[in-house]
Amino acid sequence: MGDVINEQVLGTVKRNREQEFRVSVGTYCGKPYVYCRVYPIVAPPPGVEARHPGLTMRPDNVRDLLPLFSQALELAEIREKVAYDDQEPEERQRRRR
């Protein structure tokens, strides 16, 4: 087994108040991989294990997944709009605040 080498972080996206997604590219066992992992924004206190769940995949898998992610995003946005449109006007005003 080897370690990830030449890892380059391309950017971060806030997941919530305590975590962020980091997207990077690195080499493992001589092959390139794309990583999207979850990291704490503030380092955990000493003695607490820092786990980094996420996705690790070969570039060809990323290419195959991009259309599915785009489809999923479009569908989620449609469902969010439908759910918003189904709300009573008073409920919509509360959500806008």
C-alpha cells in the first residue's frame, strides 16, 4: 500500500457551520485520483479522532458521474421549488427571513 502523493487541493465548499468539503487531486500507487472529503473547519480537540469521510474515485469514474450529479441537482432543485410552491403564503414569508 502507498500513501497519497502530490495532492493538490482545488477548493473548498462549506458543508455546514462545522465542516467543509475539500476537492483535491492526488496520486495513489502511481494512478491519479479525485478526492472530495469532509474536514472540520476548526481542528478537533486533542484526543478526538479526525475522520475524513468522502469520495475517492478514478478520473474516468468522475467523468461518468458528472451527468448523474447534474441530473440529481436539477431534480433536487425542481423538488425544492415544488415544495416551496406548495407552502402556504405565511410559511413562505417565514422561510424568507
